[in-house]
Amino acid sequence: MTEAGRGHAAMLLFSALVAGSFPLGAAAANDIAPAALNAVRFALAAGIIGFAVAARGGVPRAALSAPWRYALLGGVFGLYFVLMFEGLKTAAPVSAAAVFTLTPILAAVFGWLLLRQITTPRIAAALALGAAGALWVIFDADWATLRAFAVGRGEWIYFWGCVAHAIYTPLVRRLNRGESALVFTFGTLVAGAVLIGLAGAGAIAATNWGALPARVWIAIGYTAVFASAATFTLLQYASLRLPASKVMAYTYLVPAWVTVWELALGRAPPPAGVLAGLALTLVALGLLLRDEEAASPGTRS
């Protein structure tokens, strides 16, 4: 498998794991402050990745140079997760996942600003198609709601978190100096845990940890292991092998995965109109991947 192929495989797994954080996060969002939850999940994830780094020989001395890089990345991604859980207090999981699919457009913009990565016409068309599908889901497949542009408060909050996520993707490639994805992830998680812990010290102290319902601990455990430790590593691995817009293209799979998660948890399927919007995001993903194949020697577009 080529390096690009490995990047695609990493992002396929990334999309499935990220999707689980939406229904599980929505179930726990009103039981604990977002800063408190994310401080714990970042610390747990840092411990997991730190154990893996130690097993592979520890952190190389060269990786300790310019530690501000980890602070910047940890702060940006920490902001994303705090705003995500704040938004999930009122936004439905599928709707929030649709907001997440707007990040490829944002990632393409920041990819050009930070790395001068060029977006081809086909990629631009695919991003526009995916955004249309996402908006259709966000507005509950309702033309009246769309015309009134009545976006919920939770969706707006989470949108700004997605802006932070889109900045993070090209920043990884811009700031990496040859560190492995595992070491770079560890530095990012440690910095994120410290920054969120400092910013959310009041919320952490005010939380009655012993009285939290089981769903909160399930959400913390899942997001720490699968939606932090695993996805951070997968995202950084893919970001070093694919353009930012390609990496974030896999967010188009997240709403579909969320629907699968919702069904698995015994919840009702979304309306047919919403499913149509999800289908558009999948078509957009196909166009983006086809664009890469067309760019390879010996293939046709």
C-alpha cells in the first residue's frame, strides 16, 4: 500500500471512531461542564499515548525543541472539543455531525493560507456538493427553516469549534519537524490537557465526580481512548501523507456513521429528507477520492 493509501485507511477508521463521540457526547453533555470532561479525557488519552511512546523508546530529544508547537496544537484542538460538547447540549447528534462536514471547505482555505495547497476545480465542486448536503441535514431537510436560516445555538457553537479543527489539520504538517505521529500526538495531548485544565479549573473543582451518572464515564472513556488517543494519532498520521482538504474529506462519512451509531443505540432513523442530505455528502467524498486517482500516473479522470 502506498503512503497515500495508508493515509486514506487511517482516515476511514478515523471517521468511524469520531462518529461515536456524537451520540455518546450528546447523552452526557448536560451532566458535566465541557471543560471538566475534556480535561479528564485529554489527560487519560495523554497517559495512553505516553505509555505507547515509552514502550517505543520514549520521546527523542529533538522532539522537545520548540515546545510552543504542542501548546498551539493542543490549544486549538482542545478548543474544538470544548465547543463540540458545549454545542451538543442542544444540537442533535446527526445535525452536529453535519456541521462537522463543513470542515473540508474550511480546511481547504487554511491549507492554502498555511501551506499553499491548491484546490482543483473538481475538489472545489465536491466540497460545495458536500456542504449543500450538510446544510440540508443541519436545517432538518426543511425549506422554510433553510430560507429563514434558523440555525440552532448548539450548531453555531459547534461551527466555531470546527473552524478550530480545520486550522489544526494544516498546522500539523506546518509544525511537524520529522517527529513520528505517536510522539507528536503525545505532545499535543499533554499540552491540551494542561491548557484545558488551567482554563477549566473552576469547572473541574465544582464537579461532583462521585455523583456523575454512568453515561458520563462511558463518554469520557470512549472519547479518551477512541475519539482522542486513536483519532489524534490517525489524524496526524494522515495529515503528513495527504493534503488538508483530502484529510478532512473523510468528515463526509461521519454523519452516515452517526446514523449507524444511533440505530445501534436503539434510536429512530432520521427522516428520508435528512438521508438525502447524507447521500450528497457521500457523493462528495467519492468525487474527492476520484480526483486523487485521476491525478495519479496512468489513470483517467
